[in-house]
Amino acid sequence: MKTRIAIRRALGIGGIAVATVVAGTVFARAPFTEAELQQQMDTLYGVIQTGYDLWHGSEPSMTSNGLACANCHPDTAASNPQTFPKYQTMYGKVVPWQEMVNWCIENPQLGERLSPESDQMTAMKAYAMYLHRGLPIEPGLASEQTAAVPVAFGTGFKREPTGLGVDTREYTPERR
Amino acid sequence: MSEVNKSRRDFLAFSGKAGVATLVAQAAGINLGIVDVVKAEAGGKVDPFRFAIISDAHLYSMDNHKFDQQLIDAVNKVNSMNPKPDFVLFGGDVAQNGTEDQLVKGAEILAKLEMPMKIIPGEHDWYLDMGEAWRGLFGDETWSFNHKGVHFIGLNSILVEDFWTPAGLSPKERMTVMEMLESPIPGPWGVHEKQLEWLAKDVKDLPPSTPIVVFTHSPLWDYYPRWNFQTSDAPEIREILSKFDNVMSYHGHVHQTLYNRIGNMSSVAAMSTSWPWPYPPVELAYPETRMNRADPSIATDGQGVQLINLSENFEGLVEYKPFEDSLTPFMQDGFKV
């Protein structure tokens, strides 16, 4: 009797498993194709490009004294997106990275803040995050300076604009 | 009269007496009191003295821009030094966009220095008109002089190959490309062949014991080429100067405290008067000479001027004089080079 019950249970579990696999092949979305993935990345690179342009002063409302984010943060260095949210003394509370960008826009740059949800802010964050890819996420790290991903030392320069203004696109960080 | 000359005339009319004298003398190739007409003597003994370095003002065209006051603060800081330095070296990038009004504004402020000044150009000064306005205001960009036993050399290290003609860029577009620190277009800077030949000739007859100070905008070593924290023909410069017992290199451009030593050459960077730059992702040979990370809520943190004291035996005591409390304990009392 016990054996019969065990067999029934096994068949039941197995049946569910088989049904799941069959249903998965019928109803689940197939993995993205290489072409689709490429399209997604190209879309991302386009947004990063917009972020690069904004970082370098393409939006006049972000400054009234000529300063752009890139003046102090070449290659987004020391903008440290991987360390946010964190406590900022000028706010006296924990703020997201977007808020720190707005602080810089309003203070050193004497410009008009962006909506944290705007496409422009998303683009700048995409640019900064892209140049900090592979670095560990460490919210709150405030005392140490972090830099963007390194560019091969002493290898010279590309003679054509890469679109991103960086030649780090070939850099693949070590996965952690 | 060209616009440059007209503006220069206007500027000279405006400037104070001491500043006018300095500028006129520089334009004429005279170095006032800082010139020791006798070549540095064999034996390498120095009559001890001090000089200051101000660098990277990056002045904009707007009236009362905060960088104007920061350069004024730097000038006042040097003027108030006691004893006063014998002279001041300015490390390039008076202007941000290379416009004549920015350069004139910088010259007006620097004319308030109570001691002579020598200056070399930065890329922000140069690529709008290829140095025409700069030369009109400050004279030749390649120079040398002797002072109290030390041979000082200034070089223009921000020269690049012509990328603008094939691309059909306007002067303003060329300047915009050069203004961007991480621009991949211009390629690495250097002093190029003519200045290398000039340098070789300049030091040809100097004995190896001659104390040498070489002054450039960019560092004479491969620090971080991506941001042009380098001079492409620095190896050739170091080779030409390799016969000397001791060479000190001082430079601007990197907007931070920094020291390195390669062979017989020590290298010291100047803080800017405009904004500090983060340290690039490079391991430093002397990490103790890094300054504290600047606090963005303090507008002048991480900026300042430099005072160099040279001893009889050509030892240099480098003292960074920041506007704020930017220095680590190691740096507080200066360090020897």
C-alpha cells in the first residue's frame, strides 16, 4: 500500500515537472537573440552618449557660469555612483546620486536642477554607471576617492571619436 | 593695429606700474631682476632663494566669476609671503576658452604680483588662435634664464599634431576639442622637435653640476596619458637633461599635489586656483604626496599656490600653500626634493 502511494506521489511530482517544462517551451519567452541584445545595448549606448554630452555642458540651463560636470569629474571620476545612496553633509541626510548631481548643478555650476526622474538625469546616471562598471557597490563610502574604470595606461589615444568620448568600451571588468 | 595689439595696448594703459614694467620687459625678452646674466657656475652652488608657483586659473569671460577672485586670492597669498619669493612661475591655463578677454583679465590680475613672473602656456590658452593673443600678452613661450646659480627652462608642452585642418574644424571647434580633458581626438601633447633642438642647444655648454629647473604645463612623465597627464616626448627631454646631477621639474595641468622621481629628475605638480582634479586610477610611486579628497561644499578646497625654497646644495623644500586645509599630515611642513 505504502509502495503504491509512493509511486503515485512520484508520478504526480514528475508529472508536474514534465508539465512545467512542456509549458515553459510553449509559453515562456525565448532568450534574447544576439541581434536583440545588440539592439538593447546600442540603445543604452545612445543614452550614455546623451549623458556624456550633458556631462560636458550640452544643456545650457544646467550652468550659468560655464562650468559643467566634466570640469571637476573627467570620465565621471570621483562622482562615485556606486557609493549612493549616502549621507551628504550639505543635505544632512542620506540622498541618492541624482540629488548630489543636482547639488553640483545648483551650487558650483549655478544652474537649474533637473528632475531626478527626467530622461536627462537617467542619461547622466547611465554614463556615470557605465564608467564605474565592475566596481563594487558600496553605499556610504565617503572618505575615499574612487575613479572611473581605468583606461589602459600608456596605450595612447583613438584618433576618431568613439561616440562615448572614451576608449574604455573595450574594457571588460572582472566579474565579481 | 590687430585686435590683439589693440587689446594689449588697452590693457597696458589699465595696468599698474609694476605690472606694465613686467609685461613690457617680458614682451621685449628681458627678464628684469630675475636674470642672472652670468651662466650658472660650475660647482652647482646656489645662492639660496625661494620662488612661487601659481597655476591653472581657467578664467571665464563672465564678470565677477568666482575663478577671478580665486586667482586674486592666489596673487595676494604670494604677495603676503614673508620673505617674498624672488619671482613667480605661472604654470599655464590662464584662460578656460582661450579668448583674448580671458587672457587679458588674467594678465591684469597677475600684474598685481609684487615680483617678476615667468609663464608658459596651457592648452586652454592656446588653441583658439594658436597662441597669438597669449604671445601678445606674455611673450615667448620657450625661454631660459639663470637665477642665483640655477638654470630655469620653460617649455610649451601642449603641442599636438594638426587634427583640425583635415577635419575642417573652425578655431572655436578646435578649441572646444582641446578644452575637454578626456577628449580622444587631439592625441598626446608634447614639446615637439623644434623645442627639443632648442633645449639641447640651451644646455649644451652647461656643466653637469648646474642646478636645473624645467617648467612645463604637463608632467614630464607618463602619469595618465588619457587626461594628458603626460608629455609624449618627455623621454627625449629627460635624455637631454640626463647629463645633469640634479634636475627639478615643476608642472601644472593636473590640479593636485603630486611628486615623482625618475632618474636624476624630480617632478612636482602645482595645485590649481580653479578646481581640484581627482587622482586617476593609477598607482603612485609616492602616494603620500596626495592631498586629501576635496570637499565639494567648500568651493576653494583642494586649490592653492606653491612655494619652493632652494638651498645652497640645490635641495628643494616644496611647500604647498592651499586655500583650505587640504594637506595630509605628511605634507603639512613641506617635503624635500
